Amino acid sequence: FPSLDANLARWVLAAEDICFKNSVLTYLFRLGKCIPITRGAGIYQEYMNEALQCLNNGAWLHTFPEGKVSQEDAPIRRLKWGTASLIVRAHVTPIVLPMVHSGFEEVMPEKFFLDRRPPFPLCNKKIKIMIGQPLEFDIPKMAELAISKSSGDVFSSTTTSRGWPVISFYGLDLDEAAQRYLYSSISEEIQSAMEELRSSLK
């Protein structure tokens, strides 16, 4: 049920261009524990550090790893690496709880009238929400594998450098190539869990 106790609410990453268009919306969404994310600005943008701090404080952080609204009944798209980067960089590796839903495309259809959303949510619609089993990641072990797998020329040469900083933990230094491999591995595991849930909605 809705609660006025902010400590019971989650933090959530929200698209800056949708939820933070003006000062009024910014105030309301910030009040709702939303962290603005600039889509396309990469995983090391300023507000990702705020999200990381929430995780380091033991808070519940909700992310939308596809990075885009999808109202089609289609397989889960390749996940963005922002969620994986937060999992890796958190002081204590967070437990990931995969969730999928269906029916919201009927409540707030993207093209309701004149290719626009309705002004208010539509009533009498059926919504399904599936919550999967918790996922836990052995980051030190996965990091060692990422360093080993990414050390070859093949992996490094097929990607364009984005200038990511080297991150260090557990005595390991992960360059950009190792990070890419690690984030990809984590994202694929989350995507697989979400796709299994999506299939069970039918």
C-alpha cells in the first residue's frame, strides 16, 4: 500500500528527459526518491555515483536495465551495463531481484489518441507482475575471469575505448576491456532470468 514513510520506499533511476523536464517535475520526482539519469551519457555519469552511494548505504535501488520503455510483447532487449557496473562497484555486492510485468501497456498505452499517451492511467486493466529468485554474484571470481578473458587482443581490438577509469578492488585492477567483459557477463545472467520470467507471464 502507498506509504508516507520515505524509508520504506525504493530509490529508482529515472530518465532525465522525461521526469526532470522542469523545476516542478524535478521537485516531485526527487521527493519520490528518483535519481535522474541522462540516457546515452554512459555508466560513469555524475548521477550514477549518487545511485552507487544509495547501494553503499544499504538502500533498495530499482533500475530498468533495458534503458527504454518497451510496450511490445517481445524478448528482453540486451541490457545496458549501468546496472551491472553498480553491482560491481558497490562496497557490498547487492542481491538482485529480477522482476517483469505485463499489462501496463494497457494502462498507459504509448499511442492512445493521436499517437499520445492518455492524460491519466486507464482503469479496469489486468496487470501481471512476476518476481524471480534472488541473484547473487561472486564478483571477485567473476573479475578474475574477466581479466583473464579480456587480456587477449581479440576482445580489446573489437571495441572502441570510451576512456573508462581503471577500477580496483580485492587487489584486482580492471581496465576497460575487463570491465566490459564483466558487465556483459552480469547483464546476460540478469537478462536470462528476466526472459524466463517474461515467458512465464503467458
